[in-house]
Amino acid sequence: MFFRLLILFTLIPIIEVTLLFKLSELLGWPGTLLLVLGTGIVGAWLAKLQGFLALNALRGELVQGRLPADKVIDGVLILIAGVVLITPGILTDIVGLSLLLPPVRSAVRKFATAWLTKRVQVTTTNFWQGFAEEPSPYVERPPQAEMPKGEVIDARVVETRVEE
């Protein structure tokens, strides 16, 4: 882990500075500075837009009662893209802008899901006792009572009684 962090914080800045010098030979310093600032501004705007779209998709999954695992990973990747885009440099801008493209993000999400599946174990338990005489080999969720849409019921309990 230490070696990876050492590479991350030493090798990447060296590559970034080298790329900035090479680019400044082609465009000059004002052009290079304008390019880095422009990609940062456009990237921040795209990250904000993609973040809102991912948040709305996540809300939609939750409203439908589905686990939004893919949407959460998309949100994390968009956050990483935004942070990387704020970092000045050509290589980081390319990585950040790439993560904002849905096809690239989908490929990275598949890789991240496979990586997490190998390293993280999730265990869930469902306790529900049905009223069937014979236990079913497959446990299903009990049906949920639906409230009529648009109606608000205001009530308070006046008296309760338990009879045996």
C-alpha cells in the first residue's frame, strides 16, 4: 500500500509536469494555462450535471424499492472525476473527463464491482415467519398494504384494550 501511495504522489506529478512542459512547447504558456483552466471549468460543470443525473437516478431506484448499487458506484466515480478535474494537469483532466462519459464509467463500474466482489463479503438475513402449515423452501416478503394515493389519514388512539 505504501508503495502504491508513493507512486501516486511522486510519479503522477512528475508525469503531469513533463506533459505541461511538452504542451507549453506546442501552445506556449498562455495557451497551456488556458487549456488547463478551460478543462477544469468544463469538467466541473460536467461533474455537477452528471452528479445531479446520478442523484436523480438513485432516487428513482429507491422509490421503486430497488437497491441502487450501480447508481451509488456511479456517484462515487463522478465524485472522483470531479476531484481529479480540480487537480491541475493534463493526465488528470483526461482521466476525469473520461470518468464523466457514461460508457467509460460503465466499464469502470463493472471492473470496480468485480474487484469489490472479490474483496468484500456481504451477508444478509431475512427473518419472516409465515402462517403456512408447511414451511416454504423459498421465503418471500409479505405483501405490503397500499395506502390510497393522495389521501392523508389523521387519527389518534383514544383507548386500547387487550382481551384474552
